Amino acid sequence: MLPALYAATLFVGAATLFLVQPLIGKLLLPLLGGPPGVWNTCMVFFQFLLLAGYLYAHHSIRAFGVRRQIALHAVLLLFVLAFFLGAVFLSGTPVPVWAAILPEDQDYPILPLVVLLAMAVGAPFFLLSTSSPVLQRWYAATDHHTARDPYFLYAASNAGSLVGLLGYPLILEPALTLQQQQWVFLGGTVLYMLLVVGCAGVVLGRRRGAGEGLAGLPLDPKAAGAATPPLPRPRLLRWVFLAALPSCLLLGVTTHVSTDLAPVPLLWAVPLALYLLSFIVVFSRWPLTLHRLIGRITPALLLFVVLTLLLQASEPFWLVVLLHLGALFGVCLICHGELAWDRPPAEHLTAYYLWMSLGGMLGGVVVALIAPLVFHKLGMVEYPLALLAAALVRPRCMESGTSRPWEGTDLLYVLMLLAMAVALVLGVSNWWEPPHEADPTWYTTYRWVRGGLIFGIPAAAAFALARRPVRYALALGALFLAGTFDRGELGRTLHMERNFFGVVRVTLSPDGHFRRLVHGNTIHGQQRTDDPPERPRPMTYYHAKGPMGHLFQHLPAQRLRRVGVIGLGTGALAAYAQPGQEWTFFEIDPAVVRIAQEYFGFLAACRADRCDIVLGDARRQLQRRQDDTFDLLILDGFCSDAIPIHLLTREAFELYFQKLAPGGVLAVHISNNHLDLPPLVMRIAMDIDSQLAVRYCYDIASDEQRADGKTDSQWMLLAERETDLGVLARSPYWQKVPWTPGPIWRDNFANVLRVWKKRED
């Protein structure tokens, strides 16, 4: 029963710990939107608290011994209870979020976000973070026959973490409101505290003597210090590195997958789930043969991931995602497996977890805080660098025969590989011009054939070095370096800027005809380089022969005196502005504003009497505006390939209609590769008012239009009455949307899985 009690306590504590992370992310979504920087900053904050909890566990047990540390821990339990009581008294909820702390116009609102997180969940998270080292050290002081090696309990802890992380999006989020989820978090924390009291009672009630625990471990701090030899520093540094690398790679994969491949909040949890699963596996008597097998498979996965990055591959979607996640899981199994094999005796348990936590925190700090500042103009280079570092790691059981002294021919081999790759990049790029995307099948074939011609032979040559880690890492680095010479399908990069909200680039298309704004791998607007500066034409989703051109052509300019646009992009919609109008753009990312003003001419050529740009989250800014303000409100708030969820809730649409003047029109851009948004918007509209007029347009560009810069797009129009849409209500170009049963997103409830597109392929 004793192992079951401790395992259950660790399980409940870890599940509650990982429940709060996605919960606080949902609470922050209406305040900051959904950029990866929010998730990464939250993760680093929690890693800092985890480190603080481990520091507390290590030093309190060393200073006071197990028995007196239990009394200190009781004080911490009482403090957390007081924290919850104060939160409920002041805000009516166990997890208060004070929005006033966050600024409106900061590129990096990291410090205010950290303060907000500390005020919301700091105390309970700190308590929960002490769970593994404190309880395992208590368990080691019992008379149970497994007390000498309590590390098996770490598997129970990580199993709880995995259940909490996945249970949130799969069970709690679809079934409960945010308010109810907060009370579940409170209930889980209180249950954990009761179980901790039970564990403490076991240690205090079943002891052999004043100075010795029932497993023979010292309970007195002086006796503990005398019996424990110090750990060698190289071993400690190795623990730090083996913990830091998976943490760094975890955040790199999370950012890449959620920005470039599938910007859906639910997918952000999958890399972390694999990270936790690796701990469960390796601390559950991980066989040496499997450890060696993973060490042989992972280098191949790393090579495939490098190729997907070089080719900017996003299709087939699930294959590309699985490659990134598979490489992450392999590296985690290797690094965490090495940590598990190198675990010290129970006397050093708290130090072991402390140094592991330090490594995990350092990896998170590098990616979330340091990299955006250091690599401000280089983009997400920390992910490729983490992949190169991962290529250096091998299980120690494989080291025999795989490492030979450095030879001059090794450097020559890598340099020859680099020269060959660069020659292929430049040769194929100049020899084979890309098609105009007329046939998607042909274009996909072109991309893969072109990528195979450029990187196929160099990749095979690099893999020949896979059994020699240093040479292999250098060879992969040579591939990345050669890839910088490739213009790719998005063209040559003219400008790159990175901040809290992600990476935005300005590129020149391979044919030189278009200057583009790119977020992740998604083009968010472009301008023809041969257009006159005083009259640039809108392109891509805003093309004159597309839905927006049709809208402005058939709604008289005198009806649209005040126009609001959520999401700036290149500012292309400003090309439709006419004298006598007032335009207001709402944009959350300061980098996008700078780029639109410096690299694109739409704002400078705007013919409206007034054109303002309001910096900050659109919903928060709209709430400060007077009602009945806009004759036309356009929702175009992209984050890579997705609209932030908080802009598509019922409460958000109620706000939009409040800000529309009588007879006003709401236009919603719903182009999305992964979410089926038209039925969702229709259900929200009908739930607000069943008499609302709703129209939908799925515009597919012709071959000629694609060559002119137009892209496929989906738009919806909403108005209080059919007459508000004028001739658009009768136009075959705009279709009525059939109502279908399904979820309605609200601020306190949004089930992403229910609106995921069903792929026929």
C-alpha cells in the first residue's frame, strides 16, 4: 500500500500541475492572442518555478532533515490555502487573471506576463512543483524494500503529467467552461494536499529512531552530510546538458509545428506529451537493447527533419509532423535514458532532480528569452542548432567503436559536402524556374523533384557519417549552410524580424515580380514590384477580382464612411480606400506595422481622409471604442495559418456587431488549411440573432489570376438585414450558408477538434 499511496500522490500532483498550463493559456488567449511566444514564456515561467521548487526541496531537506522539513512543508500547504482563499475573495475565481498588468504596445511583454502568471498561479504551482523530490525523498526514509531506489515513482509522476496535459484538451476542455476548469484545478490541488498529509503521516509515524530512517537513510541533516560524498562536477554538468537539450528541442519543435505546419493550439501539447512520455519510458526499467536501438534510429530521423526544413515541406501534413515529433521523441529517449541510467543513490536524489531541473530551465530560457533577442534578424535558428546538438548525442552503450580520433580527411569531407550542396542549390535554382502554381499536383511534384536534385545526394553523403557524431553534426550543419543559398519557393529574403509574436519576413519572389510578407511559411500579402507607387494593386486574398474587390465594387463608397480592419498585414486593403472615408487598422504585432510602412506602399498610397493604426489586441481596443462606429468591419487577424480563437467566439461577434453602425457589414476572412470555419461562424451568427443575413464565398483563382498574384480565399459577410448587403445578397458570387449542428465557441469554451477539417485524402 505504501508505494501506491506515494504513487497516487505524485500522480495527482503532476496531473494537477500540467492541467494549469493549458488552462492559463486559455485564460491568456483573449489578452495576448495565440503567438508561440505566449506558450514559450509560460513554459519558461513554469520551469523557473519548477527549479525553485526543487531548490526548496534540496536545501530544506539538507538543512532540516526529513522530519523538520515536513513541518516546514505544512507551513507551505497553509500558505497555498490562504492564496486560494484570497484569490476567490478578491476575484471570485481560484485563478485570477489581471488584464490591466499587460501593456498594449510592447514587442516583448515578457515581464508583465510573468508578473501576471505569478499572481494567478504562482503559489499553488510552486507547491505542486516540489512533489517529485520531496515525496521521493520522504519515501526513501521509509522501511519499504523499494525505498533504496525510489526513482520508479518518477514514472508515476510523469504519467500524471501526461494525463493532465492530454486530459485537458480531450476531456476537460470539451466538457467544462473555463470557470468550471478553474474549480477543477482547485479541487485537484486540495486533493493533492490531503494526500501529502497522509504521506507525511507515514514517515512520522513509522520510524526506527531519532537519527535514522527506516531504510537506513539519515533523517538528521548533520548525519546526512557526513554520510554523503560530493558528486563530481563533470557528472553534474552532464546532467545539465542532457536535460537542457531535450528542453531546447521541445520548444523549437513546438514553435515550428505550431507556426509553420499547423497553427492550432491543441497541437502545441503533443510535443510536451512526448517529452513527458520519454521520462515515463526510461524510468520504467528501460531495456538497454531498446536504448541502443533508439540511438541508431534517431540520426536518420534527424536527417529527415533537416530535409523537411530545407525543403520548407508542409505536405503530406501528418508525415511531416510525425517526422518532427519522432525526432524529438528519439532525442528525448536518448538524453533522458542516459539520465535514468546515471541516476545516483537516494542520498543524492534531491540534487539529481535539482540539476535536471536546472538543465530543463536553461534550455527553455535559451529558446524563449535569449534566442528572440540574439537571433532578432535571423529567424528561428535555435531549432536547427538544437538539431545539430542532438546529432552529437549517442547512448554511452554505443560509444565503443563509433568514435575515432579527428582526421584531416574529415574536415575535407565536410567541406566537399558543403561545396557540392551549394553548387547544386545555385545550379538547380538558376536552371529550373518554378511554375506559377497553376496545377497543385504539378507544383507539389516540382517541389519534391527540385528538393531531391538539390539535397538528395548531399544528404546521402551526410548520412554516411551517421555513426560518427561530431562529423555527422558538421555534415548536417553544412546542409543548413548550403540551404541559405536557396531562394526557395518564397524567394529571396529582403528583411527578417523576430519578436514575441513570431518571425515575419519580407521576401522577393523567385521571378522578382512580387514583394511578399511571410509569417512562418504562409504568405500574408504581396505587392507587385512593377506597380506605380501611387497606386499599388491589392494581391493575394485581397485581389480586385476576388471577394474583397467584389465587396468594395458593389457597396457604394458613400455607405462606407468608417472602415475598421482587424489585422494589418501589408496594408493591402487600404488600396480600396476612397476620399471621404476614415480607415482604422488594428494590429497586435509592432513588427508588422513597421514592415507594412517600410516595405509596402499600400498605406502611403491610401486615399482615405484618415488612416490610423491602433496597436494592441483588437478585442481589447474595440471595447474602448464607441458603439455604432464602423460601417464596415473586416476581420483578418491571422497568426501564420490561423485566426486566433478568441476572435471567433460568440462574445467576440457580439462585440463586432456592437461596434457596427446601423446597416453595417461584417466581413470575415476564414481561409484556413486545417479548420472548417464557415459552419462555425454560421452557428455563432444564428445563435446571436436568427434573422442575421449571412453569405459565403469560396473564390478559386484561375491560372491567369494566379500569375497576376491572386490566391484562393474564403470570406463570409454578416449583416443585420438582407438589405444591408445590397446587391451582394442577390449575387450568385455570394452563397447562403446552410446551418449544421455543432459547437459554438465562447470565451470560456472552444473545442478545436469538432471543427477540424475532414480530409478526403
